[in-house]
Amino acid sequence: FLWRAMGCPEPASTENPFTDVKADAYYANAVLWAVENGVTTGASATTFDPAGDCTRGQIVTFLYRCLSK
């Protein structure tokens, strides 16, 4: 949702650190953008967990990181 709110910017890198985010996934650019901009670090160093639930705490953290740039 933040990626769309920011105008769907293209990520600067195509280097995907997450094994569970395929390059052709509809959300792949959003994930790469969020990582590049410090909005998220993923569930671990190698996974993003795209099917996982997003808690209120995570949402607040994403908003804070995005807006404090």
C-alpha cells in the first residue's frame, strides 16, 4: 500500500534478497522498493513471508519508516 501511495516507483535494484518473492510476482517491485528504502527488512535475511499476516505493529513501523525519510 505504501508503494502505491508513493506512485509505484521503480526500484533501483533488481537484486532480490528473498527466496520466497519470485521476480514475476505482482508485488515484487513493491518489496524491492520497500527494502531499498528501509521500510522493511523482511521476515528474515532470506525470506519475506508474502502470505503472512501483517500486524498493526508492523503497519505502524512501515508507516513510520516510510514517512521519516
